Amino acid sequence: MRFGFVHRIMTDALAALGVLAVVSTASLDPWTNGVLLVGLAVAIAIPERWQSKPALRHFATGAPLGLFVLQALRLVLGRPALDVAVEFAALLQIVRLATRRGAAHDQQIIVLSLLHLVAGTVLGGGLTYGLCFLGFLVVAPGALVLSHLRREVEGNYRQGARDRTGLPVDVPRILRSRRVVGRGFLLSTCLLSVPILFFTATLFVLFPRVGLSLLLLNHPRQGRMVGFSDHVDLGEVGVLRTDPSIALRFDLPDLQDPPPPRLTLRLRGTAFDHYDGRAWSRTLTERRPADRSPFALDTYPLHRFPDPARDRRIAFDLEPIDPPVIFLPSRAIALRVRAPSPLAPPDALLVQRGPEGELRYGGPEARGLRYEVFLPPDDEPLPDVLPASDRGRYLDLPAGLPPRVVELARQWTAGVESPYAKARILEDRLRREYRYDLASPSGGTPQPVDHFLFESHRGHCEFFSTALALMLRAVNVPSRNVTGFVGGTFNRFGRYYAVREGDAHSWVEAYIEEGSRGAWIPLDATPPSGAQPLHQTNGVFVYLRDFVEALSQRWNRYVVGYDLRTQARLFDEVARSYDAFRSRRGLDRGAAGQLTRAPVLAGAFLVAALVGYLYWRRRFRAASSEARKAKPPPPDKQQETLAALYRMLEAALAPHGVLRPPSLPPLRHAEGLREHPLGPEVLDLTRIYLEARFGGAALSEDGRREFERRVREIRATKPAPGALSDDVAL
């Protein structure tokens, strides 16, 4: 493979991996990502012969200045400084790719790609970034070596250096050469990534986590999941039921074997109490910090403090969502949200409680959240008190509601006194007599609920929940509309349940009083077919999707989310495993127990590894040197080397006025220089050359070096006065 071609391919690969590492974070807006990808493809596709044209030279001068002015203007207009810096570096990389000339520009491209890799770490560091990082480790050693070689070649050319033949260094010929880069070179440079990766992983695990990344977590994210707003309009469908994007994941303890492929876990997000005839909203909007336990600042009791011996625990991984709502099961009694770092201040993560029981999070963890929810035993009641002053908000009906809606509700519950029985009757009638349909025509009418109940008889979940809430209020049962998720599909690789955006749902909470106690009861009038997602759940694509999602989840949890707490837990597990091993082997007793402590073993291992490496390196280098000295070069290679050595000798004699005519044999030419001060040396070197090339004598590596040394001494000798010329009489 040609030297220049391989060098360009590796340099382009590093540049592409750096830009992709930034784009994969989804921190930049889609238009910027599109411009970067298109510009990258165009810059890489520009032929090398075009890059010396005057137009591109002018572009290389003016484009960076124009980009600087543009990004400065965007910074003044309020664009985040980090985004501006990353975009400028990426655009500058594209300009350099399109206008590069020589090794110096290629090294600039490598440096910029490294900066992009660092920026990708700060902005996201997801699974795609991890793949870009691994690719960078594989390609970078070869690209750096080739870049250094090319820079040395070009430097020798600028300094007027000459090759063995005495001619100036031919840079284009070297770049076209197929002898510099072979399969062995590519394999060896790629294998360098193995120790680099091992060293990097070791440093990553052992380096103390000090929580400095908290300074960068306030950076706004693009591409947040949207779909839970502060109002619900019946004329719109908030989250598409076919969207397979993951909204959150949760782990269940004590999974049965085999785990059910799908659960119907109801996760409450937001609730609304006011309906104006078309949309739901909240009467109260004030939020306050949620009450925390004085015994554990990361725990928020919703009903009571959790009891680990009785209560079930579910761990959640919530993706970025706007607004940042915390989704909870209906019977959650407590919430535990850990700070991003043990060194973070107590208010580093702020949980706010809004009206209608809504919880939101903020602070540095606004890019997603990991939390735990505690559930009580099934037989434990969770009473809730509805103040008399608030009861009217949950019984209010819109002024323009058609009377037949109220009459229908009373007709269905005629003769029933129990509020709970009324709620179940209304829920059952809507579920049995109406049909789920995302394309309901009722949304475009002035009275969508009336049209849904009496005309179309079909609609999506917002129509069912709205109709049920209004009909409950018509029969004097307080109610509110709730949005969230229902479901969870098991991931066989990650052993967790994934809740997708397509699992978004709307239902009703009714306040039911029985005796002196009351509680909010969830009711869902949507037919079972409408409560299920429409995205695919089987097939090869789903199998591969689950694998990638599980890998991404592990990457985010154990790499991106690797903090001081995780580090301490890892070290503690390693220590416990080592102590258990010593106990099984009986090494924890007596003097053996003192000699097998972890620091001693670790130090001894490191010393032994270092000594072994140094010994191996010395023996390997010695053996390699001896092998090179003992093994003669191949015949074709030797003939080529000998011819180059004699040309070097002739070039060294030229400044002394000694030139061999083409018709004169080398030996007769050397014998004719007996009177020349360099005659004996030239004759001896000529005989060595002839014996090796035509006499069958092998010229070793040391012999070649000695020949070159003597020729260099001839070249360094000053011409003597009256030196013979090329017309010496023989």
C-alpha cells in the first residue's frame, strides 16, 4: 500500500471519529449536526491535487476568520459558550481537511480530532462516543507514526538533504512508495491500542472521582424527550404511540424465572384538575422543595419513611425529559434520589413537589436521573385527605358542557350509592362500548367530549380519561386527569424493563371516601388494545435493539455514571472477594496472613512485571540485533543495496574532481587513481563492492554500515590542491 494513501486514510479516519464523537452527544442542534456531517464528507472527498489551487489557499486564510466572527456573534446572542467552542473547533477541522498541504496540517488535524474526543466526553459520553473512542485508539498510533515519518521526510527535503544516491530527497516518490507501509506495520500499530486501552482503563478505575464534572452538567441538552407538557389538549396527540424511544428503565428485585415479557406497571407523571371544554390545565402552579428525611438527606418520604425489611424497592433510570418530571408508581411511599457525587453539596439535586402530587427534579442532574422508589405491602392502606376547600376544584365542570353528558353519567349510575361502585360502572361502560382510535374525528369539534360520547364513539386515551373524569364529577365523585406511562418490556440482555415513549398513557384518579378514610384511586377507561403500545415487540430487529440498548445502559451506568460512590463500592467488593479467597485457602492465619495482604501482593506483582519486561526487552533486542547481523539480505535486495553503495561512492568522489567515464570498468577506474590522495581508499572500497556483487561474498549489515561510514569520510575530506580529474591517464 502506498505510504501517502494510507496516511491520508488514517488521518481522515481520526478526523471523522472526532466529529462523530461530538455529533453523537446530541448536544448540538440538528441543523449544526447536519452541517458538520455534510461538510466533513465534502472535505474528505476533495482530491489531493485540488488542495494546491489558489481558490482553496484563499479559503484556508479567510474561512477561519469568518468562522470566528460568526461564532462570536452567536455567543453574543446567547448561545452557550461550550457549544460555540465545540462548533468552532469542528468547523475549523473541516476547513483544515479541505485545505491541507503537508504533514504540518495533518498533525493539526490529529490535534483537533483529539480535542473533539475530549469535547465528546464533556458533552455526553454515550455508547456511540465509546465506539468512537475505541476506533480512535486503534487508528491513532498508526496515524501518529506516519505523520511523524512524513514530517521528517518533508523536513529533510527543506534542509537540502540527499538520499544514498546523492540526489535530493524525492518527497512524491516516497509518498508513492509501497515499501514503507505493509501489513506488518498496520498490525503492529493497531496492536499498540491494546496496552493503551489497558492503561487508560486502569487509570479510569483508579483515578479518584472528585465530582468536578458537576461544573459541566448544567449544559443544556438538545434532543430531550418531549411529550408531557403543562396542559393536555384533546385536539392533539402528545406522544406518538408508535415511538420506540426509551423513556425510562426500571429494575425489579426477585424476578421470577422466566420473567414476564411485559408488565403493566402504571407510572404517574403529571395531573390536572381544570378542564375548560378543550384542554386540561392546573389551577395551582406553585412548587416547593419536597420534604426530606432528617435521617437521610437523599430520601423523600411521600407517605412514610421506607422500611427495607417490608417494602419493595424499584430502581429507575430516567432519560432526559422536558419538563423534568419524576415518574412514580401509584402506591409509592418514598423516593430516594442520590446526589451525583458524595462531594456534592446537599442541594446539588433539588426535588420539587408541585400541585396534584407532581414531583420534578432540577439542579446539575437535569440531563436525566437515577432514583429508587419504595412500595408498601399490598395489604397496607395509603389514606389521603382531600381538604373541603379543595373539593370544589375536582368537581368543577366546564360552563359549556352539553347537559346530555351529565345525564348520560347519571343514567349509567342510576340506583347506585357507593362512589367506588359508580366509578367502576363508568369505567367499565366506557371500556366496553367505545373504541380506541388515534385518528379520532372528535378532536376538531367545538365539544370534543360530547362528540366522542354521542357521535364518533372512538378516540385515543385522552378522550377516554377526559370523559371518565367529567362523568365522575357529574355524579359527585372528585376526579383529576393524569398522564404518565403504562407498561414495561423486558430486556433479556440487561435484565430490566424498558418503558418507551410509545407507552405514554392518560388515565383518571378518583377520590373515594369509605367511612372516615379516603384515597385517590387510579381508574383507566381505555380499552386494553389502546393501553398497549403499537411499536414492534418481536423479531430480529427487536433482538438487536435490545442488545444495543442493554449495552448502552451498562455503558451509561458503569462508565458515564462512574463516580466516587461506585468507585468505593468496587474497591470494597474487590477487598471482600480477596479476603474470602484468603479465608478459603487458609492464608488469613499466622505469618502467611501478614505476607498476603493486598498492598504487598500488588507491589510484588508490579516489581516482578517490571523486571520481567526489562529482561525480555534486553533479550529481545539482543536477539534481534544478532539475527540482523547474521542473516544476509535476499539476493535481489543485496544487489540493489550494493549498486546504491557504489553510486554513493561515486557521488562522494565528484567534489574531488573524480568522475568515472561510463565506458571504464570500476576496478580499472580505481587502479588509475593510485597517485590520488584517496586512491588507496577508493581501490579498497571498489574491491569490497566487486567481491560482494560479482564474487559471491555476502555483505553483512555491519559491513554495509562500515562501507557507508568510509564513504562519508571521503565526502567530508577537503579536495587536495592539484587533485586528479576524470581524465587521469591509465
